Amino acid sequence: MWNELVVTPLFGIMVTLGFFAIAQWLYRRSGYLLLNPVLVSILTIILFLKGAGISYEAYAEGGRIILFLLGPAVVALAIPLYVRRAEILAKKGPILVGVFAGALASAVSASGIAWLLGGSREVVLSLAPKSVTTPIAIGIVEKIGGIAPLTAALVVLTGCLGAVFGPEFCRLIGIRDQAAIGLAVGTAAHGIGTSRMLEIGQLGGAMAGLAIGLNGLVSAFLIPLLFVLFH
């Protein structure tokens, strides 16, 4: 029965939701930032699959259904945007400039450091869209010739690091405005960072949700253009 369950989509869904529920409970119970639910879920699921000898392909049968739901989840971020639309429209100029600067800095700094450290061409290109939400990042990297699985892993890693350290880093350097912190975290750490900002406040969460879409749009044009210019 176990072997029959493992090869069904239900197995991947149950494992994903089960480990995330436990990680969420642990995070809320402890309040410890390093126990970010997404980060803990990823690590524990990897350890579980390795320990049980279950292939990624078997898990992914259900994981793909969870991934499909990522799209509607991103669309749902429009709700806090609509609620705080007046404040957002009042700051539309700084928001657009900030997101463009963040998208450019993210792509150039990550790829530039990898290039200076002697990374291969594929690795350098795979790093460029690391701050963009996964579906858009995969589309960009397939267009410019990077390694899609590596980009997917880097996107998740960037999101986890941004969610754990992003808001605290902003406060450390003197940024107190929730809108500015939300915009920075959303631009750098996409959906995972946005989920952290929604825990902190509605305005920061709305700004982070807006930054996901704008950064994806800007990066979809900017990164292929940079690739053509420096090819």
C-alpha cells in the first residue's frame, strides 16, 4: 500500500502540506526567525525523501499540483494592494524607480560576483533572475541559456534568506518606513519575502506584493537586454 501511495500525486501533496503545517506551528510557537516555515519545510522534506529512499520524481507528482497553485496565490496578493491603493498611487514615482534599481542591482551584482569568481557562463546566467518569482525566472533563464533547475533552487534560497534577514537588515541600516521595507523585500525576495512582510503589516505586505509583479515585468525585459548587450 505504501509503494502504491508514493507514486500517486496525493503523496506529494500530503508530504508538502504536512511538513509545512508542522514548520508553521514550530515557527509560531518559537518566534525564531531562522525557523522560517518555507526554509524548514524544504530541508525536512529533503531529509525525509532521502531517509525514506523516495525519488524526487515520485514526490514531484504531487509537488507539481502545489506549484500550479502558486499562480493563484500570487494573484491573491492583489487584495492587500487594492485595500492600500491610495497610499500606493501616491508613491508611484519612487516605487517605479526603486523597483527598477533593485532589479538592475540584483541581476548585475549576483552575475558579476559569479563572473569575478570564475563561474561558468551557464552559472553566471542562471544567477541573473534569482530575485524574480519562480515562473518568470524559469522563463527568463530558458531564454538566455542558463540552467533552469539551478535557477529554481537559487530563487528559493534567495527568498528564504530575504524573508529571514531582509526586514531586520533594513531596520539595521536605518530604514523604518514599512512601505520602503516592503518594496525592498518584495523586490529582492519575491513571494517568500512577501509572506514575511504580510506577517509584519498590511502596508509592507501590499508593497512587497506589488514589487513581485513589477520586478518580474522589469526583469523579463531588462535581463535579456543585458544579455544581448554583453554577449
